[in-house]
Amino acid sequence: TTSSYGTYYKVNEGITDSQCDNRDNDCDGATDEFCVSVSADVAEGNGGTTRIMDISMVLDSSGAPHVAYARQSASTTSDDYRVYYTYRTGTYSWSSPLLVDNDGNLGRHNSIALNPTNSNPEIAYYRETNSSGTLTQDLRLARYRSTADWPSEVVDGDGSTNVKGKYSSLAITTAGIRHMIYTNASDDRLLWAE
């Protein structure tokens, strides 16, 4: 079903439009929702010439989404990714995508959070670099300062071949203290950094 607000898709097959809302399907006394709203606007895209992967989102205090994602480099067809950031600026409009970091193959396994002390986005992500035939993999954190200034630092990475930084999740306390959970896939450990 299409409306002026976007497109709605039924989650359960066989439910008609008239049954979509206000129905207690499991008889628990509460109304069940069978539809989800999908916004019709496009945050980023170029018609399929590059791949976008590993998307994370957080909402600010006004409900506007802020999005981090990995995008394949336009100059290659290999798994060469960069981390990008965009946010919704109004109804059906988004900021231009901002390149956060381009040092290595990075941006996969990202997690975004807004720092409550300044409302700026911060992004934790996985990076791999290949220097002289040695593949190193680490967890990085980038913090927004301006559209062209995203200083980043290694959170965990010792220059070895340990696969650190995949499947990260970032949370920031009201005091601005960062908490990150991620994996060391080399030995199947779940790691936490503060």
C-alpha cells in the first residue's frame, strides 16, 4: 500500500489492508501491528555502481536518523570499502555523504552513537590494512569535529594478524564515556573497551 507518507509492507502474508492494523491476532488482549512503514526517500545511492554494506543508525533527540555505512570504493571492484556518514536534514532530504576514513579497507562492522555531551556522531568500525604482505586488522573509533575533520584512533590493534574489531557495538554514557563491545575472531573472544 502506498500513501503520501511512504510505502507500507505487510509483515504477515495473507493479511488484507483492512486487517493490517487494530487486530489482536494472538488473542492476548493487545492490538498487534502487522505493518511497518518504509520511507520513500533515498539517503545515498548511485544506481548500483558501488555496493553499500554494514549499515548502522541512531536517532537524535528530535528523531532524525544518523547513519554510518561502508561503501565500496568507486575506483575498484574488489572488497575495498570506506566508511561514510549521513543524516536526515528534513522530510525526504539528507546531508551529502561524508567520508569518515579512507585509510585501508574499512567501515565494515560499524556502530554509530551520538555523544550526549555535544550531540556529535562517533563511529566504531573494523579496519584492515595490508603492509608488505602482512594483513593487520583492528578496531577504530572516529569522532566528528567538522564535515572534513573526523579524527580516528586505534581502539584495539596490536599490529599482529589477530582479527580484532569485527561486529562492534558502541554506546556512550551521558558523561561521554565510550563503551565498545567487539570480537577477536582469531580466538573467538568477545572483548570490551572503555
